[in-house]
Amino acid sequence: LFSGVCCCCAALRPRYKRLVDNIFPEDPKDGLVKADMEKLTFYAVSAPEKLDRIGAYLAERLSRDVVRHRYGYVLIAMEALDQLLMACHSQSIKPFVESFLHMVAKLLESGEPKLQVLGTNSFVKFANIEEDTPSYHRRYDFFVSRFSAMCHSCDQDPEIQTEIRIAGIRGIQGVVRKTVNDELRATIWEPQHMDKIVPSLLFNMQKIEDIDSRVGPPSSPTGGEKDENPAVLAENCFRELLGRATYGNMNNAVRPVFAHLDHHRLWDPNEFAVSCFKIIMYSIQAQYSHHVIQEILGHLDARKRDSPRVRAGIIQVLLEAVAIAAKGSIGPTVLEVFNTLLKHLRISVDFELGDRRSSAGSATFSTSSKESDERIVQNAIIQTIGFFGSNLPDYQRSEIMMFIMGKVPVFGITSQSLDTSHLGDLGTRRIQIMLLRSLLMVTSGYKATAITNALPAPFLDPLLSPSLMEDSELRQLVLEILHNLIDRHDNRAKLRGIRIIPDVSDLKIKRDKISRQDVSFMKKHGQQLYRHIYLGCKEDDNVQKNFELLYTSLALITIELANEEVVIDLIRLAIALQDIAIINEDNLPMFNRCGVMALVAAYLNFLSQMIAVPAFCQHVSKVIETRSLEAPYFLPETIFKDKCNLPKSLEKHEKNLFFLTNKIAESLGGSGYSVERLSVPYVPQVTDEDRLSRRKSIVDTVSIQVDILPGNNMEDKIDNTEEITFEALKKAIDNNGLEEQEKEKRRLVIEKFQKAPFEEIAAQCETKANLLHDRLAQILELTIRPPPSPSGTMTITAGHAHYQSVPVYEMKFPDLCVY
């Protein structure tokens, strides 16, 4: 009777329940009953309105079996659910999905690893199904939390731990794929979800064995590799997540990376941080690269008070990011990158000098260690600035060159955007050196078609100012930057090292015909270049590298910018440099004087072969040959050796050791060169850069000296020279004049001697001298007896340079102040 009743009740049960019950065998080991499963599938497809009831009933049975630990039936139920999901694609599947997700959640909540893996596999299959319409009410918060927790599994059994972690990563990947394609359901990008997903993936990526092999563009690993290695699977999931990020949610995906690296102290050492951001930069869409760079800059600002090594680690990450971003579009962040880096450069110098001041007098190990760490930060900033700038297009690189040059602090100017007023002279010098080093890297490889593009006036003037500073390293950096910009045919490597080149043709120098723009540039700015080379040779702290760079500068100007007029100017400059060593008005050390002589010899040897005038080459070769026998310390191969015997003086040397202007003029004149200007000695122009660079002005006083020669006997010659100072001028002026007029007149005189060309000054002095003689003869009633030929010269003194070019006749008034 009981069985009959049960049979009747069973017959009265709904058909969908009977179909569901029939797929379960008596022994779960037999597996799903396929014939009955086909009937259930056909019924579900034919009557889709019953899907929600089928799902609810399957969920009921599965929950009961989970509680009773009947895992065999649990496997059968999940297999049936998977098949029904794959077979049904109607709108009525929505309620069925809710039942399905409820069952997956039940499995994930269980403490049995096999059930967690089973639930994950079912969810991944579901994630791969494309639904016809989105379900706006469905949320995956629980699955994000649960899968993220599984990624951090710490099971004692390593195999089970790996299996659960892989399941968690695959579950996160499924959630991402299910949600990111639907623009109207963007809840996965909310910070509360990204703060769980991203650290979970990074936690597993840390376990990868070979980081460097996985930092390139996305690869396509095999399925077996995915299953066996959680790190590889996590990385591919991370790449997929970033690849699907859009403009509005990019930052939400990147910010948790910083939190993870901070929490686990992965900035020092920063190998993993670098690999992470390489993956990020390669995975995101190129137009969003500037978002990542902005986030790195923001994090650098936030951690500016951290240890130097942490900041250096962040800067290194920025370097790797901009190295990738510079190959594409980086949007408006170019100046922001440089501005932020320069700000942190100043902060680093401030920290270093602050620690040094606080520990003055006590050289402790910790202080020196911190200073060296700050140097690491500074070098990382310079490297980043230089690398970023050198990878920019030429038009942007020019702007960055101007931008960096505008940040270089100059003594005497307080309106710099990079404030260094509180750093003192030492800190300002450090900033100057580091900015010039970064500018050197930016200019590396820059080749402009016209020199005016590489050295525009607003850039050239501030660039040359540091070459006047009393710091050999600063001057070296300026010259190297000039080489980068002038050398447009990669000839610098062939000119490396100052030496006497036997045959310049062996160097295979590359050069083009001088363009009209280059000729115009030299007419406008050539004197600036000559002036800074001239003054650079007069510095008493020059070392061998300074002389080598000065020689290379002259050689590059000859190759890239020299026409006949420039050649004459360069020869005048070389002779003026030789006079520096011979006359030695600046009291240079003997090494510097011999170094200048060697520099002139090496350059004139190069120049004579470049212009290929036989007579000129012969004169230069003869002087060099004589020096090699009688004065080898005048040649670069000898003077720049470690042990070189220096002479005690240079006054007794004969003229055959020097390059003579008349010989050069004679040799060039026969080849069609206009050599009239060779008779006019070179005089550097004076600008305000001397004051701004804290260097002594090359014109400390402006004076006119008159040599009085009372007799024709050379043995009785008396060198009686009267220097005309401002006080003497003041006495010679009419005392009835106003004081303001006197000041204005003195200012005009000084300005004239500072800025007017030498030829004009010499001509006016000769005219005034003649007028002065007539006037004095009338006033003093003195007799001027002009000799057959000039018996003396008027010496014009401009700073430390003397030139004897204005004839003066014998006079009888030895103590005369001339105005």
C-alpha cells in the first residue's frame, strides 16, 4: 500500500521535476544519465518558461547534497546545469541564471577544494556565454570577493594551494569577461572591486620565476601552461583587464598597483615594480599612456618624504613607463613630466644639503650613506629627463631644450621658476650641473637641418652663460651640449682626443656645403662662439678634458659652419689664443699656457689640412716639427702626459716655435683668401654674461696707454706709460659741467669700449690722437717734431689684451694725461 501511494504521488509530481530526478542514477559513480539528460534538454528548449523552475529545483537538490556531503550527485547537478546553459539562449534564461549563480555561490562557500574548483569551472563556462540582452540587476560582488580570497589561498598542501589559486584567477578572469563588455554594467571598475582584483593578481604574479621574460607585449601561452603556473595565468588576466580599460576607468585599475607596491615595500628593490608597469604600458591602449604617467607622477609627489631609495625606485619606474610611452602619443603630459622631475631634483638636493649642514663637522656613516642615496635619486631623475627628451620628436625636443635651459639657475637672477635661493652657492651649482647633464642627454642624437633650429638665439645666450663660470665641469658640459647640436654628421667620434693628426683625410670627415642659413647664423652669432672659446682657454682650472673639448669645438665649427670668412676669424682666434699663452697677462699656470699652445697647434694642423692650402700647411708643419725637437711641451702628445717636464718660462723662446700672422697671411693671400682682417687682432666682445655668471669681467678697466719714446736709441728706450683712468678723465673735463652729464659721458665711454668692434675703436683713437696733438700744440705751445717714420706706438688696453696699432709720434711731455 505504501509503495502504491508513493507511486501515485510520483505520478502526480510536475513533469520538470520527474525529468530532473531521472538524470540522477542510483549510484553517482555511474555519472549523468545521458538519455534522460537529452529529454530534459529538449523539454527546456521546448518550454523555456519552465527554465526558472528547473533551475530552482536543481539548486534545491544541489544544496541538499552539499549539506549531506554527497559530492557525486553535486557533480552530476553541475554538469546538468552546464549543459542546460549551453543549450538555452532565450530571454527566459535570466531566472535560470540566478539559480545557477546561487548554486555556484554554494559551492564556493564550501570548504571543500574540489567543490570550489567545480563551482569556478562552471562559472567560467557561464562567463563565456554571450547573452542576448544585459541583466542590469545582476551583481557579481560576492564572486569578486570570493575569487580574490581564493587567489590568496594558503593551504598546507602545495598542490591544493596551487589548484585553488588557479581557480581564483580563472574566476576573476571570468568576472572580467562577463562584465567589461557591457558598457551599461560597469560596476566591475568601481574602486571597491579593483582594490580586490588587482592586488590578488599581483600577489600571484610575484611568484613568477623569470620576470624579465614576461615584460614584453602580450604573448599567447598554451592551455597547459596556464593551468600549471598561477603567475603566468595571473599576468595574462592582468593584461586582459588593462586591455579592456577605457578612458574613464583607467585610473581605477592602476591605483591599486601603487597600494600593493607600497604595502609590500616593493619599491626597493623595484624589479617587480618595473615589470608591473612595463606590463601595464604594453597592455593598455596607446592613447591612454599619459594616464599612467600622471598617476606615477602623482604617487611620486605623495611619497616625496620617503627614503631616497623608494623615490629612486618610483623614478626608475617612471623612466621605464616614459620609454614606452615616448614611442607613441603621450598627450599633454610632456611638460608636466619635466616640471615634476625638476621639482623633485631640487627637493633631493635640498635634502642632501640639509643633512650635510645638520651633520657639519661629524662625518658619520649614516649621513654619507644618505647622501649617496640622494645621488642615486638625482641620477635617476637626470636619466629619466634625458631619456624621455631624447625619444621625443624633434619639434618637441626643441621645446624641452628651451624648457630645461630656462630652469638652469643663474647667479644674479632671482626670477627663476626653479627656486634655488635657499640652497646656497653649492646647491645652485649642483642644480646647474645636473640640469646641464640632463640637457646633454636630451640633445644627444639631435640633428637639425639648419643650425638656427638647433641653436636659436633665446637658447644660445643662456646656454653659453655657464661657460663663463669658474667651474670646469660646468664648462665641459656646455661644450658637450654644443657638440651635440653642431655635429650634424657624426664627426665628433673621429675627433675625440686632442692630437696632431698626420693626415686628416684618413678620418673620412663627412661634411656638406655651407648653407645660406648657416652663413647667416655665423654672421649673427659667430662672435659669441669665438668669445666663449677664447674665455674658456683663459680659465686656470682647465684640465685635459677642457682642452680636448675646446679643440673639438673649433674643429666642429670648421667642419659644419666655416666658409672663407669664418676661416679667417678662426685663425685670428687661434693667434689670439697663442698670445694668451705667450703674454700671460692672466698669470696662468705653466701647464695651462702649454696646454693652450698645444691646442692651437692641434687645431691649426687640422684647419690647414681641411682648407688644403699648401703654403699654410707647410708653415704649420714646420712649426710643429720645430716644436717636436725644441719644445715638445707645446704639443698635445707631450703636455697631456702624466709626467711632463714643464719649462720655467716662455719668454726666451724663438719665433720659429710660434705661428706667425704674417706668414699665415702670406700663405693664404696667394690662394685667393681675403687676408686684410688677419692684421686686426681678435678682441672678444663684452656682454652682461660676465656679471650674471659671477666671473670677472674681461674689461675691468678701460684705458688708453701712450708709450713715450724720447730717443731713437733702442738702448735708451724708456717705457713710460700713463694709464688714463676715470679720475684723470674727470679732472680733464670742464669743471662747470653738471655731474649728471659727467656720469652719462663716462657710461657712454665704457659702453663703447665694451660693445664696439675693435676696428672702429682703433680708427677713432687714431683720429682723436691726431686732433689731440694739434690741440695740445696750440695750448702748450709745444713743438711736435714728426720723425721720418713712427718711433712709437699707442697701446690700447682693453682688459688684459694689448694691441699696438696706432702710431704715436715722439713728444716732449713725458707726464701728460691724455683724454
